[in-house]
Amino acid sequence: MRRECEATVIVTATPEAVWAVVSDVTRVGEWSGECRGCEWVESADRPRPGARFRGRNRRGGFRWTRLNEVIVVNEPHDLVWQTVARAPYPDSVEWHISLEPQDRGTKVRQSFRVLHMPWWVDRAVSLAVSPHRDRTADLVEDLTRLKAVVESASRLS
């Protein structure tokens, strides 16, 4: 599996408009192809370092949930979180969304890097969920959907 991956897109909206969507974890299901939805847990209600949320995922016939913890919040520029390593998932992956103002919108970059993954998890995921071998196309598709969500909302306001 690739240990790092990234994609970018230009969204015709302000960084604040994009931030309103990406920082609301309850909206991830609107633009992610794999994550079907998230909810804040442990009394968290917004992104801040240490806040946690649970993501519900589906890929093919596989379904799973992951606990995530917010690491960095630099509104409206950077949001970083990581999956929490705990049974039955001993791996941890850091996700980063960065927003950079452009002349006619916002450059959105989504990336991930594997922080820890035992060899046997790498092998099992590569065999069972082959699209996870290289997630570049997934990230491009996610950002294309995010662009549509944000630009549609911007046109309505």
C-alpha cells in the first residue's frame, strides 16, 4: 500500500465557505466516497485539538467504523486528524485538509500518510480492499464531490 497520497482541486468559493463544509464532520458523507458519515463523540461538537469523532465507512461489501482525533485546527486553513489505533484496528493514519486562497477561489489539498501499520494489516487490507493500494483516484473523486457541494451551496447564498 502507498504510505502517502494527496490530491488538489480549485473550488470557486472562499476558504471560509470550504471550511464550513470540511470542518463539519457530520457532513463528510456528502463528499466522501468511502466515509458514509461521522459523528462527534465524548461531548465534542466542533473541531479542536483533542476532539474525537467516529466515522462510518463502507467499501464494497466491507463496513467498519473508526475513532478519529483532531490534531490541528488552523481555521480556515488547516484541519488535521488521525485514526486512533485500537482493537481491532492497530493502524493509524493522519489526514490533512489544507485551504489556500487563490485569485478565483480556494485551492483545496487533501492528503494522508500512514503513521503506523503492522505488516499483516497492510497485507490484509491490500488483499481484501484492493482500491486501498493506491488511494489517489479516491482522493481526486472526493475533492470533485466536495467542490460540487461547496459551489452548489455558494450559488444558493
